Amino acid sequence: MTAAREISPGLVIQGFTPPLSLKDFRLIAFDMDSTLINIECVDEIADAVGRKEEVAAITEAAMRGEITDYKESLRRRVALLRGVTVADMEQVFTERLRLNPGAAELVAACKAAGLKTLLVSGGFTFFTDRIRDQLGIDFTRSNVLEIESGPNCGQLTGRMVDQPWGDICDGAEKRKMFLDTCAQLGISPKQAIAMGDGANDLPMMGEAGLSVAYHAKPKVREQAMVAINEGGLDRLLEVVR
């Protein structure tokens, strides 16, 4: 890959010469937490039971790639969420969660150019389903939090629910869903864009024709073809038009 160069403040590219055409791509895949949205949902949920600092430290280490077993790191974090209520999660969604700048604009531009959209997240369906509906995302994959029945109805158990495709959406599952979606659409992964910020996004980003790091961890910025270090997600449209 050719040396990285900053083509405008906070926008770095490597490995290609801009501009590219959006119409050359058929799919764009997004991470959710700290990419499409402004928060790490698991950290904010943990705040409801006074464990945000403890959970956020694990999240940060996982996103930097310092914890190699992402599934185990997520299980540890979710275990600390036991007792959080659905009402607490609703409050996180309404009071803390916001789309990142340029998210809606980038999704709209991609859809107008004929691209399908994919949201793959190590987060939770409680949030991804709502972001999917808000932005009109075509495909999603994320994790399901188990909720108590009986006397503690409406509280999290501290576990996740296995799904038909597997147990946890980690980096390997993100890559698999990305490739499966390309196959479903009858396209090459090189006709797809993948956008993320953490180490668990690198497996899918490595398969994509264009990989984009958004306000990302150092390891991710180094490997991405585009790094947006300042401004909104729609800055991608400065290099892919």
C-alpha cells in the first residue's frame, strides 16, 4: 500500500488516487457504536448500575485490539449489566444516543447512488434495530441481550441469547456477514465499502474494496484506505463521489 497522505485537514488516504465514484460500489457496511452513533452503548447501559468506568475500560482495550478474545470481553461486560432495566436502555437511547455528524447524509447519498446498506455491530439489537429503521438500513447483524421473565421481568440477566447464525457478533462474524451479504447481492467484496473505528472492524475492512476508519483507534487508522480524523462521516464523499 502506498504511503498515507493527508489530502485535506483530518482526511487521510492511502493506496488509491481520488476521487472514486460511488456508482462503482454496490454495498456500504457500517459499524454502529462510535461510528454511525456517538456512544458505546454497552458503556452507557452500564452507567445505570454504576459500572460505566469498569465496562468502558474493557471496551477501550477491546477496540484498541489489546484484548484478542472479543467474545470473552463482551461476555465480561454484559455480565456486569445484570439488573439494568429495559427502561434504563430506553433512557440511553432517548437521552444519550445521537447519530454522528454526516451519518444520515452519507447513508442518503449511498442509497441515491444505488448502494445497499449493512449495519454490523458488536452491540445490541435494542439499538441496531432502531438505527436500522431510522436510516432505512437494508441488512443488520448484532447481539441480543437476554431479559428476565418472572419476578424480575424487564431486567437484563447479564447474558446474551444465541441466534441461528451463532452466539456473538465479533470481528469474525462481521467479516462473515459482510461476505455473505456481498454473495447475496451477487457482487465482489471489492465492490463494497466497509467503515468502522475499532479492532473488531478490521476483518471486514480487510475484505472491502474501500476501507474507511472514522475517528478510529490508531491500529485501524493505519490499515484503512481512508481515515476521517476530523469532521463527519459524510467527509467520505470528498473522495468517493
